[in-house]
Amino acid sequence: MAPEKEVNNGVEWRIKVADGSSQTLVPEAKPAACSNFSLLGDLKLFIVGLAFKVCKFSQKAWDLGVDDPRKVIHCLKVGMALTVVSLFYYTRPLYEGVGGNAMWAIMTVVVVFENTVGATLCKCLNRVFGTCLAGFLAIGVHWVASQSGERFEPVIVGVSVFLLASAATFSRFIPSVKARFDYGAMIFILTFSFVSVSGYRVDRLFDLAHQRISTILIGTSLCIIVSMLVCPIWAGQELYTLITRNMDKLSDSLGACVSEYFQDGGCSLADGTDYDKECQKKLQGYKCVLSSKAAEESMANFARWEPPHGRFYFRHPWRQYIKIGASMRSCAYCIEALNGCINSENQAPECIKKHISKNSLKVSSNSASVIRELAMTIKTMKKSPNIHYLVGDLNSAVQELQTDLKSLPELFSPQSNMEAEIPENKKIEAASRTVVVTLMPLMESIPLVTQASLLIEIAARINDIVEAVEELSDLSEFSPAGNDKGKKIQPSNHFLPSRHEQKDKETMKTIQRI
């Protein structure tokens, strides 16, 4: 049995028979051909799956390049800059000019070359100033330490590294420094530590610092030249485009959301046609506004480093775009809450919706028109002659919607409902049924009152966007409107409710009357 156990890897099965004897069952050995066929099949499946994943990844990469060709151009610019700076390493005269530190120029290009001109300038200038300041301080500390004798030299160098590195690290926590000079502070710590510590063992410290600064200047200069001259991508232009695009999405989302709630040519959630998909895309446009805060702040920070370009002069008020974006996000939060009314399980009856549907749609339409006009003002950089008329129409629509809310309790008059539902011979139950009839309309109208209150709040917050855009037009000196200069009407907040008092007061009055 021993050979059989070896063939079957030492595994055997025994069966006890009724007469007390036992029999050993030896499993059949699988043919070698079947095992090889199984391995070959698994290998084929692995290769096919790998090829499918590679094709899928290639398709995604191709779509990404087609959607935004500037990303492909940026990749080519980085390759061009690295190829040019590599000549300092391959060419002997250039290599001898900068010494063995030519690799620092290549590392500089890899680290500081960014997608936009502003980001590249920010990193380049931070790296140059941080390196130069750290190099000069390191040389000064080395001179002081060398004059103190061999006994105190390492102490002075160590204390200086501790103090300056700690101070520079702490400065990175200061918000104003972190926003613009965080990279420069990090480079300062790296360069000062490298040069000051190396100077303890290197005799020609000045040559080391000079070569390091020279190679970094070469790398940063090349990055700036390529970034600004070869298909430049300006951070200011990107911020400008992002703000106007978000305004268009916000207006589309507001109109689609209110239309969907009142089923006035809104999107159908069940259908899968291209039109319905486009409607759903518009309906979710406010999410792009909510998620763009980090991008806006980053672009505004980088745009401040850029020189005048296009329609943007020196010291353009880029921070004002952040204020406009914050106002739009404040409005988008209300649209998100309004969108929640569509999917809410508690819906008002259609007969109640019709009471305020006309003016609700009017408020949403006028609000979208105001936002589109503001977007056009920023796109053309011209003050709009119609914006104040549109704001006036919006205020009038808000007043009409408030009037509808005030008249809403008249639809649920207890006297009329009791006359229709309670027979003459059951007047004993009149008191209890009056409570039921009064409470049911109140519960049914709460979603509708919520929706109308959100629309009124959106109209109030749109007024903040108008003020922010007008402030931008004054700071940027937009060209004045071509016509109706003498008939300019100042925006009035007479019909727009206050966020803290008037709107809450009107809403509570409406609920109490119901």
C-alpha cells in the first residue's frame, strides 16, 4: 500500500463492511492532459482579461485627451522642458559650467512645472527665493561658526539649524503664509539644512551654494519660459471660465428643479431618452457649484502670481471671484434642499400645488434670468443695462408668491368643509370633525409652504450674487452699458424678505392662519 499512498499523496479512504472487514478505496489519478488543459484555459482567461483592462484604460485615456486637449499639451511641454534641461548633463561644456549639480536643474523642472502659468510661477518664485535666502543665511552661519573655533563650530551650526528650521516650520501654519509661501518655506528648510550641515565637511561651501542656486535658476527660468510661451494655460482665465460656467449650471438647475416639482414640462425620471438625460444633467448642475470651492480658491491664489494677460490687467480683483462663488454656493444649498422636495415622500395634493404653481414658476424663471444676465455681464465684461429691470421683475414675482401664501388658508376654511361633509343629523360630532379637517390641510400644505419659502430665500440670495457681480464690475472697471444710461434703476429690496425676520415672520403667519 505504500507505493499507492505515495501516488495519491498519502490520502486513502477505508469502508467498513457488515462482516467487519474493511476495504481501501484509492482515488483515480487525473490524467496529466486534463490538468495541462485547465492551466492553459486559466492562462488564456488571464491574458484576455488583462487585454480587456488595457483596452478599457486606453479608451478612458483617449477620451480624457479628447475632452481636454490642453492636458496632452501640458504633457508635451513637460517633456520638452526636461529634454532641454538634460542638455546641461549630456553636453560637456555645459556640464563643466555647473559641475556635478546639473541634476538639480532636472529635479527642479520635475517639481515646479505645473499645469497653469500661475501655479508654475508660484512654485518657481518660491523655490528661487527660498533657495537664495537659505543659501545666504547658511553661508553667514558657516562664517560665524568657522570664526568660533572647532569646538563651538558644530554647536553654532546645530543651534542655527534648530532655530531657523523650527521658525520656518511654524510659519507654514500661518494662513497667509501657507496660502502663498508654503512651498518656499519648505524649500528654505531643505536648502538651509543641506548647505549648513554640508559646510561642516566641505571646504568650498561657497562654490556648493553657488552651483545649487545656479542650477535652480536654470530650471525655474526654463519652466517659466516654456509655460508662458508654449500654449499657455492661465489660472485667471480658468477661474473666470469656471465662475461663468457655474452660473449657467445654477440657472439651469433652478429652472429644472421647480419645473420638475410642479411637473411643468419637467424631466421624467422613468424614461431613458436623451432629452430626459439632458434634463437630469441640468437638474444636478448645482452639485458642480457646491464642489468647486477648493478649485476656485486655488485658481484665485495662482492667478495673483500671473502677469497681465488678455482682458485681465495687473492686480485684477481675483478675490472677488471667490466672493461670487461663495454667494452662488449659498444659493445652491437652497436648490439642493428644493431638490429634496421632489423626492420627498410627503407631497402636497395637486389641487393645492396649482394655487401657487404659476407664481412659483415665475419666480424660478425670473431668478434664472437674473443669473444668466450676471453670467453674460462677466463674460462680456460690460455692465448690463437690463439687470436692474430683471431684479425688479424678480421682486414683483416674490411679492405675488407671498400673496399666494397669505391666501392659502382660505382654501381650507373649516366652515365650508363642514357644510359639505357633515350631515344635519350628526351635528354632535361637529367639534371633533372640525379639528380633523383643520389638521389635515395643515399637514398637507407644509411641503408646499417649505417649497415656497425656499424659493423666496433663493430670490434673496440671488440679490447677494447681484451685489457681488456689481462690485466686481466696479473694481474691474467694466465698460458701461451702451444704452439706457439715464434710465438706470437701482435694485430695490422692498419685496425681498429679510433672512432673519421678515421671511420667518411671513411664514409663521401663514402657518398660523392655516
